[in-house]
Amino acid sequence: MRICVVGTGYVGLVAGAGFADFGNDVECVDVDVEKVKALRQGQIPIYEPGLEPLVQRNVQEGRLRFSSDVARAVADVDLVFVAVGTPPQPDGSADLSQVWEVARAVARHANGFTVVVNKSTVPVGTADRVLAILREEGPGKDFAVVSNPEFLKEGDAVNDFMKPARVVIGTDDERARERMRYLYAPFVRTLERVVLMDALGRGHQVRLQRDAGDVHLLR
């Protein structure tokens, strides 16, 4: 699949390299030009066991690239993962300005059906706002929004990502749900570790369960 990961911090870099290692075409984007230059030279900005060889292998094999051109990177992809910072503001609330900027870039430049996946740490209701921005600034275009939180432990992030204890996928869009299930299929041995939820806060939860070779959605 064609994937753009916006943000090359702890979550974004691990996710980008991990997705690439399972055969996806991944471009990691960051507005920090110097950081992108360093990544292209094989310099990893964080220390995480196993991350450097994972990045280097996928760069060498052509599955992982780094760029600072957000507009071009989001133009023709299947999935855009939002992994930007959401630092606390003086009042304690999360600063979501970078999330909104990514949504605007996708709305303006995406082509075809595009799934926007949020991996940043955000409050309830963020998916609603992201979808509203996409529709307001990309009228006539086709989008879906997914919440896909990450559960990474410092010092074991690569292993946690490559062998997740669970994968949470929050969306109301069946096309996005199928796209995410296909993406994560190589990461999970049993469908019981994939949990589907409503990303827009309507409170229902479904789990995937295998029964006699068929997949059923249990509400």
C-alpha cells in the first residue's frame, strides 16, 4: 500500500519503518528540513533498540523515503498517518494546530479516496474536527478518518509495533476499516487482537472473531 506518515518523532518513525518492512511503500514527512536531511543520511534522531537497522534496511531496499514536501507526499496515497506533536498549552489542553494543518494539506492535495489515520495523542472529538476540515477544504473529494492509537514502550517500541498486543481501529467507514485490516494483517496472527471501534464517539465497539474460516463482526 502507499502510505504517508506525517511526523518523524518517536511514533511516526517507528510506524513508518515498520509499515515499510512489511512491503508497503512509505514516505515519512517532516517540516524540519535539517531533520529530514539527517534521516536521509542514516542518522536516527532518537535511540530505540532495533530502529536504526530497520530504517536503514528499508531505505536501502527502496520502501522507505523521507521528505519535507507535505503537499506532494499526501497527493497520491492510500493512507495518511498523522503522527505530529500535540504539546500541552498553558491551560493544560493539547495544542492540535499541527493536526489541523495536516488535515488541511490532505484536503487540498489528496487525489482519490484517502484515509486519514490519527496516531497523535489527541482528545475525544478530534476525529470529528479532522473530518470537518477535510470536507470544508476539500469539497467533492472522498475521505475517511480513522483513530489508530499506538501502544509503544520506550526501549521496546520496535517489538511492540511489529508484534502488537492489540490493534485498535476506530472508524465508521467500512472502506477505511477494510483498508486498515489489510494493512495490519501481517502484524497479527489472530484476528482477536484487532479491535474495531467507533472513531466518532458514538460508543459502540466491535471485535473481529474467526469462526469456521469466516470473519464475523460481533456487536
